[in-house]
Amino acid sequence: NAPRSAVTLVRSQCVNTTRCVLGFVHAAESGAALPGAVVFLQSDSDSAMLVAKSDEQGVFLVQDPPAGRYRLSVFQ
């Protein structure tokens, strides 16, 4: 993993939720944040697809996804 040159602070975005998927999308080579990346969560149990987009700091959030296992894919 490449070292980051800055610290990213994430607000408490999952405070009033039952479940939350919160992540940071970054370039593998440089570690730089990737704003505008599209994050797909595909449910293992059915065809449900949840979609989120990373913000200007590369942070994405999915609030209250149904319980279960998911496969995560990211596209820039």
C-alpha cells in the first residue's frame, strides 16, 4: 500500500443507522483518493444491487443495506 500524504477525516455518517457500509476508494499505485468512483454492492443471496458514489475525498456510504453477504466492485 502506498502511503498517503494527507489524513482524511470522515464525519460520523453511520450514527443513526442499523447497518452501514463506509469505505474509502483510492488509486492502488499512488494512494490518492478517487472522487466520483461508482461502488456496486451485489447481494450473494438475490439479484439486489446497491450503488453508491464516492465523494470528493473518495469516501462512499451505503446506509442500512439488508443483512447478508455482498460482493463489492468499484469503477472509475
